[in-house]
Amino acid sequence: MSKFFAEKLSGLKPYVPGEQPKDEVYIKLNTNENPYFPSKYSTDAITPEELEKLKLYSDPESINLKNAIANYYGVSAQNVIVGNGSDEILAFIFAAYGAHGVVFPDITYGFYKVFAQLFGIKYQTVPLDGQFKINVDGYKKADKTVIIANPNAQTGEYLTLSQIESLLINNPKNVVAVDEAYIDFGGESAVKLTEKYGNLIIVQTFSKSRSLAGARVGFAVAQKSLIDDLNKVKNSFNPYNVNRISAILAEKAINDVDYFNQNCKKIIKTRTRLIAELQSMGFYVIPSKANFIMAKTEKIGGEKFYKELKERGILVRYFSDERIKDFIRITVGTDGQTDELLKQIKQIIGE
Ligand SMILES: *Cc1c(COP(=O)(O)O)cnc(C)c1O
């Protein structure tokens, strides 16, 4: 740290992304990317003509992309904001609604704490219950902005629409942001509740279910007054936040509904098989509606297990948080990757 660095940021603990190795020697099951290629609609649309247009700024409104998202969800473009990854959208939410504090689960997406620190926002956490489920009643009278990942990050546990609705009813004076990064893998989006609830913001990403992690595109859907707030923050930070190429990639991806549905189905099917096989080897697996699972065995702790798998060419993640340190988090890959993973796990635990 230099002597010039802001004093109030000196204690900042940045988000630690999963490893992104430069070589492709690993089977990469550590950062919840999609194992399938992006849509052909997307890649075919990046023509030499579009590349030449890179000399011009991107559309600060990203209107074509917003229209495509609005069309997919049956809302209007004024109910949508797009961002440079959903991480950027989440940052806008913290900046816009964090002044009176935020509240989120003790085990969840690690970035929420980081944003709170960066923006000098007080945060409170509500413990997940013994089954790693979100304790919906713990957010009554929160008197703070509520941030929930659904399905929850690091567990995959899912809240039903009626549970989301009770969060909204219990918090009429607070914004409730629902981060649906993993919603397409078997959950039901709460986008339709935005029409009824003026305090709800749904955040989604193209990084997981639409195979565009490297393009960095996320979005939020909410009533116009909330989107106007977020645009105010966006336009005070980075008006051209989504680049030309990524906007095209994402617009085409959301239009390719068949390919998207097919990939989500494949991942759900592979997840079901992976969970069953691990359970038959004696693993405890947290029920997951995400494209990852959390699994543990008494035979080996999370960190050791991660290292053993890495030596065998497979990257997974483990977390040092006390409550989940015995688990490894495994991204659901292709069937072929899953076969190799299961083979290596059997060798490690000596089955
Ligand atoms: C992956 C993830 C994000 C970030 O997505 P980007 O759009 O790639 O920035 C946000 N929230 C959760 C819960 C995630 O798992």
C-alpha cells in the first residue's frame, strides 16, 4: 500500500476471484462458468462491420440489448438497466440504497461485504439455518436494504416465489434486491413480482446460464423509479458501461431461447446425476438449484480435497468460512467432465 492510498480504504479486503489459469490443462469447475459455448447467434453477429464501429462509443442506453431483455421478460425497456457484469449493477445498488445499511445472509456471495466496505456502508448478516436455508423471518423489521442471492451463492439453496413475496411484504420501506445469477437452473424468477412491488430489484447475469462470463454483461429489472435511480448512479460513474461487442453478444444470446433452454436442461440433468453419485459414495450434498453443488465427506476436509483434485487436473473451490470449510464447491460441467471428476474423487477417497 502506498502512502497515498485513502486511509478509510486501508482495511479493505477485496473480493478474491476463483483461479483463472492461463493454460487449459485443468478441468475447470471452480467459478460456475457454463461448460457450453455461447450461442451461435452471438458469435455470428460479431462481423467485421461491427468491429469497425468500435471507433465509436457504445450506445450509453444499450437500447437494443434492453429491448431484447424487456421482450424476454415481458416488461418495458424503461424497467431494465444493463451493466458491466451484474457485479457492476450490484455496486450501483449499494451506492444508491446503502445509506441506512444493508442486510444479507452470513453465507452468501462474497462481494456483498466487499461493496459494503468500499462504499462505507454498515452491514448486518442473518445466519442461514442448520440446513443452510435462508431464514426468511430473520429479515422482518430489517430497516435496511435487503440483499438476497436466489438461489443462494455457496449453497445453491432456493427460495420460492411466495418466500420472496413475504420478504417484500415484511420490508415495505426497504429496497429488496434479489440476485438471480443462478435462477435459470431450475428456479422461478421473481421478475413478475416487480410489477406489484415498487421495492423489488431483480439482478441477473449473462455469465452463468448464457455462457458469456467473459463478455461481462448483467442487468436489473425493477419499476421505473428504481431504474431511474440506478441510471443516475451509472451515469455518474460510467455512462458507456457496456461495450459494443458485449451488447451485441448479450442481445443475440437472449434471443436464442432454444439453445439456452437446451443447455440449462443439460446442466440440470448432469447436476442430478452428480448429486446421486456423490450421495452413493457417502457424501452430504446441499440441495442445489444452481449450476454448482456443495459437497462434503467425513473422509477429507475442503482445503485438502481441493488440493488433491487440483493435483489431478481438476479445479474446484473451497471456502475458509467456518460453517462451510468442510465442503468443496463443484461447478456442474459437461457429462464428460463429470465422469472424470467422479473417477478422481473415487480414487481420492479410496472407493
Ligand atoms: C457470478 C455471480 C455474480 C456476478 O456475475 P457477473 O455478472 O459475472 O458480474 C453475481 N452474483 C452472484 C451470486 C454470482 O454467483
